[in-house]
Amino acid sequence: MTITTTPTETVEHIDPRTLIVETNVRTTAPLDPGFLDSIRQVGVLTPLLAWRDQDGGVHVRAGQRRTLAAREAGITTVPVYVVDAGDGDTARRIVEQLIENDQREALTDADRIQAWRALELEGLSATTIATRTGTTRDRVKTGLAVAQSTTATDAVTEGGLTLDQAAILLEFDGDTDTVAELTEVATTDPGYFPVAVERARQDRVAREAKEKVEQEEAAKGHRILDERPSDYHTAPYRVRMLRTADDEPVDPDTIQGKPGVAVYVATYYGGEARAEYYLDDPTALGLTVREEAGYGVGGTQSGPMTDEQKAERKELIANNREWDAAEAVRREWLAQFLARKTAPKDAQAVIAEALTAARWKIADGLTRGSGTAKVLLGIDSQDYGDQIAEYLTAHPNRAVHVTLAVLLGGIEQNTSRNTWRAPSADTAWYLRTLQGWGYTLCPVERIAAMLPENTVE
């Protein structure tokens, strides 16, 4: 079929196998699975730009990927816009190819989710949409979920968040403050976004656990304290520093429901919440205050905390929380990194450095087996036996990956909140190595890595 437009320009449907692809400014023409699937489903929709030589051969000037994909997909004909040109004007060819590639604007995530939503309203399932558009089913499902939420959709269309970032916000739908904070991080410091998300998750778990215990204590008639008292020698007195008439420690169970009981609910690593009991007037219950110099926070505080001490403690708590969140993100990233087919180019140098400069950190993992290494390799650590050796036997071509997992896992399992409080050269080297591989260190990890603040590497 031929559609004539002018005496020298026609739109023709031609077998892609007969087309001649010209030299192109695009030096590579990757045919990703999604693109190929879309060509298989609907063919080539936009005509190729080509010209015909004196022998009848049709040369493709613009559309080499579409041509190659059509051949790969077994398409019998493709639309071709044949113009009056030739192979003598190289400059014209290059200019046209540059314009054709440079001025092509890719669809945004906002465009995609709205289009997928429209297809869903037309009765198409996520599977059908994925098949017909050459997109993965999971990505379409994510996009449709985002489209259902005004908050997540606005984050993409107005905030400029990626589809994956907006999908994460769905976890916090209804929590306006957290959504606003994460949106700001995503737009101003995207490298910190994974840690900010993990921290928000852990904070939510801790907050819910704290609220649950507070409700239980309030039901007993106890007064709930918003802050932990910093002066242990004035009311309310912590029960831990009280004594009975027999000079015995006070059992918290004996004061439950009594008048003047106050409770501060503290949260700990893993989201555990515990009640700390205080009494406004111990003497009313026949109790006395244990008078010991230096009794208090850290064993040295004898009076109320100063503003400077409060600020230091606030920073300590904030950095601990950030470290906990970063630990989860870092280990997940490392597991994904080691799941790649190819080991990092400097793997041998890293292994040598770990076995020498960081040998004390990895010794425990080498002698007793590293549970963290199993996690990094995707091995079920609940199984018994030498799973790492069994994994290596089953995957001999991943010997370098296994070695890295054991060595780096040994270092990783010996990290803790104390890592940032007292940085060491070996752990700092480890964190800088991860950074060199593409991992983004958060501020508290930069402290542990002995790197200056806000330094762009």
C-alpha cells in the first residue's frame, strides 16, 4: 500500500528485513524487552524516515531501533515515510538524526500513570495493560495504586517524585507530616530518601508501641509524662531509686493503680516500648528516696540537665535512630549489590584489604560463620549446617561474591550504634568502599566513615 503525499514523498508499508539502516549518530540501539513487547503487540506506529536509492533500496535515516525491533519481533511490514534525499549529503543526515533524537521527549511517570488509569477505566486489567504496552505487570500495578491516591499522584505530577518514590508514600497516606517530610527529602536529597523512609517506618512502629503502652497505663489511672524527668532528686521520683521500709528495692507491681503514680513510656531498638514508673509522693506509700551521690542518667547526673546536655542528648538520640534506619537500608543495598552477576572490578583489592587492615572485624564471622553473610547471599539463616559452603558448591561461579559476603558480612555484623560514636579506621574504610560502589552514605554514616560533613565525593 502506498499513500502519495507529494511527487517525491510517500508513506509506504515495507518489509523491515529489506530496509537498509544508515549510519546513525546513535552509536548503540538497545532493544529492551519492554520495547520489543510493545512492537510485538501493536507493531510500529510512527513511520520511519527513509530515502530510496537509484537501485530501489530504501535507506532508514531515522528509526533504526524501530527497524531492528520489527525484525526481531517478526513484523512483516512497517510504515516508512520515503523522502527525496540521498547519501551524498552527510551533513544533512547527521543534522536530521540529531534533531530526531534530541527533540524526542520521553513520557513522564505522571503521563504513564494517568494513561494506565484511563486504560483501567476502559476495563483493561493490569496484566493486559502490561502486555499491550510492553511494561512489567508489577510496574503497572504500582502505577495504578499511585493513581488511586490523590496524595501520591500529586507527589508525581506536582512534586516531581518518581513512581517508586510515590508508591512508598502510600504507606504513610493520612500521615500528612510524614508525607511532607519524605516529599521534601525526595526532591532535595534523593540519596537520603531510602534512609528517611526506613526511619519513618521505624518511628511509626515505635510510636504505635508507645501509644499502646500509654493507653494501658492511663487505664490504670496513671498520669502519662511527655518527657522523661531529668532530675532524679525531685518529684516525681523514679521508682528505681526508692526503697521500702525494709530498705529493699520497690517492685513496680506493688504501686500499680496507687495515687500519684506517673509513667514515662520509653522506646528502644526494634520498636519495643517499656513503662518507667515515677511517684509524686513516695512517703505517702511508706517509701523513701535512696540518697546516693551521682545517681541519675549515666550514673553522674545529680541535678536537672542543662540546656547543653539536653541538646547533646537530643542529637545522640537522633543519630542513633538514623543509624538504625541506615543499617537496614545499607544491608538491603549490599544484598542487592552482591546479587549482581558481575563482581566489582576492585573485588580482589577489597578482599585483600579486608583480610589485612580489617581482620579483627571479620575474625568472628570467619570462625563462627556470619549470619549477616547468609542474609547478603539470600540464604535462609534458620537452616542448620554449613549453608555458605553448600551455597558455594551449588554456585561455583560466584566464588568472589561469596568471599565478599563473608568478609563484608563479618564487618557489618560487628557494626552498631557505637560505630558512629567511636569511629574506627577499619569500619571507616568499609563504609567508604560501599560509597565507591555507589551506595549513598547518610550523615551519621559519614561520621562513622570519618568523612567531613556535606562533602561531595
